[in-house]
Amino acid sequence: MTTVTEGPPASAPASHSRAPDPTPLLHWRVWVTKHPIAGAAAAGTMATFVATIFGFWLGGIGLPQIDWPIANGSVVLGRSSSAVQFSAGEFINAIAGVVFTLIFVVFLYQLLGRSRSPVANLARGILFGLVLATLAAGFLVPYVYYPHIGAGIFGSGFGWKAVVAIYVWHLVFGVNLGLLYSPLREDDPALA
């Protein structure tokens, strides 16, 4: 007679009880710490692309779509096709994300506290994203992208949902920037 046992054999570890391996995250944080400019460029590129994709999906949660590539492209190539505007605008959007991230890392990061914990780095990214949202809503939308169609201060001429969408887009950027640009303390043993 055989007996049926429930669960894995005693020698096999239960897959649900294992903690996730922190090694990939630690390797990334070590690399960012040792290469702050390249790390900032990589983090800025990824955060910008994630936020840009998210901006296209905002309609799914009842907010207006945020299409920075078309907005940028229409400023520099206003008489071109939408495909050309999008392509040029996405290039500008990506470069802007990297440049603003480099400004954040080189000039502002150290001013926002000493802690290098993931939570502190996330908070820095969120704060920077909200500063960028304020600049975008307060200056870019009314004076650069839509100066002649009544965008109003902070884009309020387009309604409150447009303002919220601008802030949500930049919040997504800030969260991703804070998660991706997360250097370690200079005396962290992982850097040895």
C-alpha cells in the first residue's frame, strides 16, 4: 500500500517560502554607484520610455492621453506629417529625459539628503518628477506646445483632467527614475 503525501518532498524547498534573490538589484545598484553618469543616462532613458508609454495609456483610466512626442515634434516640425513629427518628437523627448536626469544627478541629487536607501532614492525621484510636472504644466503646455489655443496656466484651459494627467505622467517618470537611479553609500561593503 502506498501513501499519498501532500506538498513537496522533505528534501525539496518550497518555492513559495524562498525570498527573492536580491543579487540582480544589488549588481545594478553597484554599477550605478560606480558609473553615476552612465547610470543616470540609462535610468533617464528607461524612465522616460516607461512614462511615455504610460502616457499613451492614460485614456484607460479616464485621463487625457499625454503624447509628448507629438507635442515636441509639432513644435519643431509643425508642417510635417504626424509620423515625422512623432519620430522627431520622440527623439527630443528621449534626449530631454536623459538631459534632465543628468541635471538631477549632477546638481540636485546630493542636495536632497544623505540617505542612499532605495526608499530615499525613490523619494528623490518622485520629488524631481513633480518639479518637472510643475515646469511642464506651468510653462511648456501653455507657452510652448499650445500658446494660441487657450491652454491657460498649468494647462487648466484643457480642464482639470489634463493637469492631473501631466502630473501622473511625471509621477510615473519620477518613480521609475528613483527606482532605477539608486546608488549605494560610498562605504557600502558591496562596493569592495
